[in-house]
Amino acid sequence: MAEIKSHEFDGFLQNAARNYRVFVIYGPDRGLVSERAAQIAAKTGVDLNDAFSLIKLDVGDLQNDAGRLLDEVNAIGLFGGEKLVWIRGAANEKALIDSMQIIAEGPPEASFVIIEAGDLKKGAGLRKVAEPARSVATIPCYADDARALNGLIDTELANEGLRIAPAARQALLELLGGDRIASRNEVRKLALYCRGQGTIEENHVMEIIGDASAISTDDAVDAILKGDSEAFLHAMQKIASSKTPMFLVLQGCLRQFQMLDTMRAEMDEKRIAPAQVMQTHGRHLHFRRKPIIEQALKTWSAPAIAREMNRLQSAILQTRQRASLEDTIATQTLLATTLQSARRG
């Protein structure tokens, strides 16, 4: 098993990345997932401008053709050389997991595989295949902590020859952190705004920086479970502005209801309270989210959870069939779920 922790990534990228052929990069910070996938792609040595060497696929392409990934990985390039197969938007699709099982057991010799996934929970199918395999590097990407954000600020401002006052740094830190790309873009915008001024002051930060601290899809899902339609619409607005695909919110909400379904079944079978089932099934949750999940267990019955899962699955299918309406379908479906939560609460 090769799990690369956040603080290990830079060293891994410089020294060990070329020892692997298969990479699974996942987590709630979609910007960081994309950024690290791009860094690994650059390290493979494959010509990323050559359409014969770089194959980019959406995970939906595999749903329609279960053998597509294996075909692409094993195909010989038209002009020889190594290939990179790059998959985006992965979750726990059966076609992907089945193909990954085969690839993990016999990694390709002339191809690299990069898989960008969302927030895969512990025990998720893709993680269960990737984590035990010595041939696969798994790279979790969680929201930046203060140390990582300070490093990001220092790097970007140093490129412009700028310093930042302590009060300005603190104000900036409070507005960053939900998504790596969004955070980096905000710091670059600040640097451009203050170019030639030498030192960035707090008023500069407040004048130009937006709130990039909470673009994670968890914010939207939490608002749905709480039945807070105003917070839900605010979270969806941030997600849209960050260019995060809306179907990822649908998938995140479905995974949350699937977890609720497992917990609720155990509660009903063993006749135990939500707090007890949370001790076993909720240990991986962030402490701020636990009260929200516990309250949802009190208000959502097993049949209601099952109905909601069917509706979310249907909506995900509709977004695949009618891609041009993805944002509308996702927002309407999730808003309906939010209103259901509000009624139950």
C-alpha cells in the first residue's frame, strides 16, 4: 500500500512518482485533486499535447463501455512510446472498479493511469481496490490546513516580490481553504491588485478577495440534511463559481443517504439510539458534521431514505442522459431533498 499523505506529496513527486504507473487521487478538495493530478501527469514524461499519447476520459465513458479503460491502457500507441490514460469525475462506478482490479494486479508497462475521484469514504469500492495494491499510489486531498495555506500564500506572493502584513495574512487565511485552485486564484488576484506596492495590508485583502473558504460539496450536503434552503443555495452558488461539476454534489448527497441507510438499518435492527450507531459508523466524519448526521438519523425513516436514494439515483442518470441540463436537474432535485428535510425537522 502506497498512501501519500499531504505533507509527503512534494517529496513523492520529486523522488518516487516515476516508480508507479497507476495513481488514484481523491478527496473533497476538487481543486487540489486536479492540481496534483496535473503535477503527476507532467512527471510521467508523456507528451500532454499529443492526442495519441494522452487519452482523457470522463467516468461516464466507462459506464457505457465497461472494457474501455482496459482497452485504452493495453493499446499500443500509433507511433509507439508511453501513454497516459486520465480519468476524471470518478466515484465508485462498477465498471471502473472492475477494471481497476485487473490493472492493480498487473500494472501496465507502457501506460500510466491517473484517476481523479471525489470524496471517497473509507471502505468505498475504489479505495478498497487501490489501497492494498502495491502497484497503485493513492493520494488523498483534503482541505488545506493553515500550514499549507501559508505556504501557498508565500509562494504566490514571492513570485511578485510582495510581502504581507500579519493582520492582512490572518484576514486572508480566513477567506481561503475550501478548494486549492480557488485559493490559489484568489491569492494571485490579490498579488496582481497589489503589484508594485511592496507590502499587502489588511484593507487590500478586504477590498479584493472573495470567500474561497468553503467550496466543498459537504457544505451543500450538510445544508440539505439540515433543511436549510438558504444555506443550500449559497453553497451551490459557490460550487458553481468554482467550476465544480454539479453532478458531484448529487453523488455526494447520494453517498450520504447510503450511509444514513446503513446506520438506520442497524438502529432499527438492534433498537439503538443514533448516538450509539454514530460511534461505529460515524468515526470518520469531521466533528462539525456529526451533529448534523445524528439529527438526520432521528428524522429520516428507513423507507423515506430508500425513496430519496431512488430519486437521487434517477437524477444522476438524467444528468448523464441530458448533460446540457445537468445544473438544473441537480439543483431542482437537491432543493426538493432540502425541503423534505425541512418538513421532517
